[in-house]
Amino acid sequence: MKKTIIFMFLALVAFGQGYATEKISNDIISGKQVTTSYSLRIELVNIHGGPVTGGTMLHGYWVRNNATGQYYDASNQEGDQFEDLPAGTYTVGAYNGPWDGAVPQTVTVNDSAVGPDGFIVVKLVYWVE
């Protein structure tokens, strides 16, 4: 009787440890990579690098991942912030208005580009006809 109880206890412990080990390996060693995402903010500047004040007739901004071709939607109402971007190279631009636009920029999104506020700032040069 003692042997039966001991064997049942050991089997229960072994099953519990096997389950715990399986759970850890599924969560940690499953091959899933933890990816860092980045936030990007667009600022319009004039040809001298100063901020553009006043209204524009631009129809919003776009961000495209150069490797995948995927476009990202703005995450705020103003349409100048983009969040959850994976690291990589992006082209950032504006949807031109009837008489104005912005020069697209190519940027590398990674840890070294992040500013003190947590955003990568991309300055687009604004032009008007």
C-alpha cells in the first residue's frame, strides 16, 4: 500500500513537472521572437527647416515599408502619427493638395532613431506652387 501511494505521488509530481516544463518551453523556446515596434511623427518644415505654420491643403500622410510594400494608417486624428511600426526602412510622404505637397523622405526605423519623447520624427519639406 505504501509503495502504491509513493508511486502515485511520484507519478503526479513527474506529470506536474512535465507540464510545467512543456509550458515554459512553449512560451520561451517556441521560436517566437519578441519584436519591438516604433512610433513615427511627421512634421512639416519649409525649405529653411522652420516649422510650417497655418493651414495646408495636403490630404494626409502615408508611410510605406520598403521591404514589404505595406502601407500604414495614421493612429491619431491629425493623421501625422504612425504607431506599431516594425524596424526597417520606410518611405514617408504626403498626399499632395491641388497646389501644395511635401517631398517624400526615406528613413530607417530603429532604436537609434527614437527621440526623447519616444517618437521618430520625420521632417518633410513642404512646397507650394
